[in-house]
Amino acid sequence: MSIIQVENLVKSYTTYKRGSGFGDSVKSFFKREKVDVHAVKDISFEIEEGCICGILGPNGAGKSTTIKMLCGALYPTAGKIDVMGYSPAKDRVKYVKRIGAVFGQKSQLIWDIPPIDSFAMNQAIYDIPDDIYEKRLKEMVELFDIEEVIHKPTRVLSLGERMKCEFVMAMLHKPEIVFLDEPTIGLDVIAKTKIREFISEMNRQGTTFILTTHDLEDVEQLAHRVIIINHGEKVFDNTLESLKSTLGNKKIITLTLAEPYKGETLGGVEVIRGDNAHKVSLEIDLDKQGIKEFLDNLSETVSFLDISIKELPMDMIITRIYNEA
Amino acid sequence: MKHLKLYRICLRTAFSQALAYRADFVMGSLITLLSNILFPLVTVLIYANGATFPGWNMWEVLLVQSVYSMSTGLASMVLSSIVWVTMDHIRGGSFETVLLKPISPLFFIMATNCDVQSISLFAGGVVMAVISACHTGVAGIGAIGSFLLLFVAGFMVLCGMDLIMAAISFKWVGNSRIPEIFDSISNFGKYPLSIFPQAVRVFAVMVIPVAMIGFFPASALLGRLDPKAYLSIIPCALFMCFGIWLYNKMILLYEGVGG
């Protein structure tokens, strides 16, 4: 069942071009050039209940604007958003009571006091009964292992500790949908892993997650569904498996050569990258040439000391989709 | 009831926040108190040198100014951070963190950003008002009732001013000097209205009713209030309602910043 329905969503606004340097600044003080920005252009999609959906796109693609419209923080210029029967911006107060959000670059915690006081404030705002609040807080604090952290002032916490507290803050009221805007930005591997485990656990308990990120591991490890936005337009919308096969049935072969590479074609395939004179990478399309056939050709043309065969990396797939769009 | 409970909890949070930096809290409170208490000294100096505000003795003028301090102190405590917090949120693109709360953004900002240091200004105003009233006398219990009514009306004016200033920042990002204009206008409420030209009087009573901030409530205490002054409560209420309406309307213009 669709929990989010977005139809022909558009967000445009007007800004002013201000040039650079002293001359341009003076000029723009008297006359400013208007610039119409079309941040989101006619995007439509539906998201199923219980899904983790990753929204990807390069910087300035319109991901955050889309998320903010879905959260009810921005009014769409045109189009329709229906989330759990609500129009987010129009029914904001009722609607936001049922959602949560974590913005990786904007904190909801109060800087000078411990997170536990911010949590208590949220308990009052969301009108959470004491027993439910205590139970939920205990559960999440244990999951993140932050019993001591929540009693220290927010300003002394590390980024990883703060992000964990941001998650607790956003999920105390047991939201049905949680919007995450770059939740793992700037975090170390351990903190990222902990946060991904938390998201997976909450998803198992029924929470739907909409996630924007530049970290493709977030998507690979969490997302059931991927939407790619570029220049404000949707350029891909399908499962993670479909995304992986979107460029065809391809593998990356990395070879360590016995002799220095001299620019020749190896096994009938072009070299895409040379790390050094002895180590090169090739991209093989298995729909055109089977792996056995390739290895036979390869062993006839070159002698190699080592070989590795890997799936096409996600960043390569995404980069090509961005470039093609 | 729910909002009262919420306000109490948010206020407690705001206090904890203010008390996190003890030296800043103490110094800030003292500086606020001193900088505002020094102002009536000018009035004392004027009268000590033989000059006067025609028709008003020194203690009456000091009473007007202390009521003004009480009003602005209370407004600073409860409301003034709306302007700066709204501006900061808009400039930094973090207003969505406010919009994510299932309550009025105005109420949320007001409750979570109480300027605790302004208590000193309010308390200083109360002390000065009591001292001045001891010298001038108070025109009976009815006068105290009128004072309270008009004091609330004066608070509405300051509320309207703060909301209008905050609302402007949704369209005009970085208007940090606007509060200075409003401060200058509200200063008309610090003096007896009779010393101003007719045009200023009409402005201070009917357009932006700043006379209600200090002059009218103090006049009520002194028994010198023109009954027509009660009519000014209407523009005061309208001014505050306009501020609330404008703020809520301007939120729709919020566009965030690049992500």
C-alpha cells in the first residue's frame, strides 16, 4: 500500500544574481538580476509502507528540497503530495506529529544543555505519556549505547554521539515515516554502522524511511528502492537490484601484469584505468563476451600474475546515470 | 492547558540554557539592568538643572519611564528573541527544524527562547516604579486596575512590533537594523505625551500605539488618564493581531537554503 504519493511536484523560486568582487557588488546594490530557480521539475513517485527508499542525486539536484516538501517545511509551487492522507504543508501540525526527521547538517538538539533535556522537551511537545516515553527512551538509548552521552551538554559531544541523539530525538514519538537528509555525513565507519543498524531495526519494527545521501554504502546496505534526481528531474526509480543492472551485465576485472602495460587491448577489451605500469582495470560486458571466452583471449594476449573480478561499483553506476541525465 | 504545561517545560529548558554559562548570565543581567537604569538619571539631571517636562514633576516622569522599563523588560523576556531567532533560522536555513514540531512555530520559538537576562530589566523597572509611586502617590485601587489593563495593552504593542520585525525577515533576509527603527519609535512611550507635537501624538496613540507602553499605564496610576485613552486599546489589540497574522503568512515564503 502506498504511504506517500507525489504527483507532478514542482518547486521554483526567484533569487538574485550578485556577481563577485567589489565592482559586481556595487553594481548589484543598485540593480540586481533576477534568476528563476527550478529546484524540482515535475517529479512523481509513490512509496510503499515499510520501505526504505534512498533518494540520490548530485549536489543541487533537488533532493533536499523534495524531502523538505515531503516534511511539510516547504510549500510546493505546483503538484500534489499525499502522505498518509495529509497534505504536508497544509496539514502541517497534524501531519508532523506522525513523522520524524533527521537533517545531518541541522541539529534539533539544544546546544548548551544535555540531550536528555531536549528529549524531555520533545516529550511535552508530542504529548508522549510518561511510561511510553521512558520505555521508548530506554530502548533507543540501549540500542545506541548512549546511556552516559545523553547527560552531557550537546556541545561537548562528538559528531557521531550527537547524530545518535538526533535519531533518538526524532523517533521518541514513534513516527510512522522518518525522513533522513544525509544522516551519516561526516561520521566515522563505526558510527555509520551503528546508525545503519538502528535504521534497519526500526524498519523491521515497521517504520518507513526516506533517505537522501551521498554515501552509496547507506543505499547499498539499507535501501529497498532507489530514486535518482538530477537537475530537479527524476532520472531513475526502481529497486536496488535494477539499479545495479541498469548499465548491463558488467564486471570490473583488475589485472596485475607480468610485463609493463604498453597500451594494447587486453582480451579484446579496452583498459579503463591504469593504477601503475603493471596494474590495470578493464570493464567487461558479459552480454557480449562470456567470462571464459574473455579469459581465453586474455591469456593469449598477455601474461598476468593476479586477477580480481568484481561487480560494477555503485559510484560508477551512479556517476554514469548522473552524466547521462 | 497543554500549551501552559508546554510553556512551563520549555521555559525550564530556556533557564537551564541561560544558566549553562554562569558568568555570562550574571554579567548580562547586570549590564542589562545598569544600561537601562542609567537612563532615568538623565531625567534626574534635567530636573536638577532647573529644566522640566511642562506639567510633569520629576517623580511622575520617572514613573512613566519605570513603567516603560517594566513593559520592555517583560517583552524582552518573553518575545524579543523571536526576532533574532527567526532571523538566524532563516539565514542559516534551519527554520525547518521549527516547522517539524507539531505546534505553532511562533509559540515554539517564544517558549524555547526566553531571554532570562531581561528579568533584571523588568525587576529594575518594578523597583523604580515603586519608589516613584511612593513619591507621587497612587490614585486608588481603581487606578491600579486601569494600570494593569493598559499595561497588558502596552505589552500587545511590543508583541506586535516584535512579530512584524520577525515576519519581515522571511522576505528581507538580514534586516538586522530594523529593530533599531522600532526601538526609536517605541522611545516615544518613555515620555509624557503632552510634550510632543500633535502629529506625533496621533501616531503614538492610533498608528503604532507606543504611548501605551509607558505613558498611559503610568498616567492611570497617577489618576491623570484621559478616558479617551481606553480607545487606544483597540489599535493595540489590532496591532498584535496584525503581527501574528503577518508572521504566520510570511512563513509560507520560507524557502530554506541550498542543501
